[in-house]
Amino acid sequence: MHFIIISKKEGFDENSINDKYLKQIKAPSLIAETTEKIKINNFIVYIYNYSQILEETENYSYYFDENNLYLINGIVNEDNALRKHDIGYFFESLKKYSILTGDYQLISIDKEGNGFLKTPQFSLKQLFFYEDEKCKVLSSEIKLIIDGIKNLNKNKFVDNFDLNYIKELMDIGGELKTFNRHTAFEKIRRIYPHDEKKFKSGTIVIKKNKSLKIPEEVENKFNKDKAYLYDNYYKEVSEFV
């Protein structure tokens, strides 16, 4: 699944986004099978569904009504078992402090414009963030922002280019000191899985964290027996897949 979440600011104009384009199955880099446009509180959300790995369908991978939007991007197990097929039941069960495994992005937004975006600290799934005077945007793919937000199309690519992106790629000094947040576009930044992401009163709120927190249990197992830790991890991944 791919998605783009747009949080409207005061003075937002529907013409500032390319709605006709974003509603197309060709909007993401991999052509989708179906699309949905969802409006809840102050948000406009476009989602793009696929069936290559699992069938991304309503009530399983996403659900929405006037009160809630639920979205699951990726594969998630709950308490070492396949999650319940009904997405509403699954999100309710999250309140019971379930243990989740897999690689996923969980999104919940309610009618008050509050919610969360949860993902494992070591997820491989990407997120990109953009902001201008009209809106804030969070997306699983940079292309959706570039082609969907008209402000980015006002200038030529060279005028949007971020030289810091090249500097980070070169990694001068040979030592990675920080997470590379820049992209080729000056106003688009990478958001990492260990960053805190939430929705509050109709806006996107992101707190960038500078480091990863390794779970104490994993650190203890690593110090006690590295070989066992890796073998056990490989076993768990194999069983999960």
C-alpha cells in the first residue's frame, strides 16, 4: 500500500493539490489496483491498494467512516499469531498492550483529528514529509508529494534541488554522524521509523529523534550470547515469513 496524508492549514485551497492526479491508480510509482480518497476532520487521505503480497481490501487493510480512519500498511502479527482479519477489532485490541511483530505502518485518525502512526523502530518502510503555507503532507512515497502538491511544480527541478542531499550522500569524513534526512527536493524530508508521529487536532505532528533506542532485552541477549541471538532471530523471521 502507498498513501499520502494532507493536513489542511488555514486558507487551504483545494486547487493547491492535484486531486485529479492523486485519484489515479498511476499516481504511485507502482500502478495500484484500486484507490480511495478519504476526508476526515482536517485531513485529506489518498490510499493506493495492491494484492501482490496480501489482498489490501476494505475492512482488512483499511476502514473509514465519519468517526474513524484505520489503515495497516505492511504485515503485522499480534502476540505471535496472525492478526484478526477485521481491522476495527485489531485496532481495538491494540489498547490491550499487544506484542506486535513484522514490518508495518499503523495509522489511526478519529473525528477530532487525533491519532497516531506506529511503526517498528527498525522498519524498512519509508516516510516523507513536506510543508508549505497551505498544508502539511506525510507520504509513503516521495513521488506522490512531488506530483500531487502544486507548489512543488511551480519551479524547475534545479530550483527545488537541495545541495545538502549531495553532501549527505558523500558522507564527508567517512563517518555517519546523523541520519540522512535530506532528499533531492529542498522542502521534502525523510521521516524515520524511530521518530514520533501523531495527529493532533487536525494537524500532523512529528518529533524527530536523533538516535535509536535498543530494547534492553535485546541488548542483554546480545551481550550474553551473540550467536544464539542471531540464530534465534533468523528462526523467528523464517517462521514469520
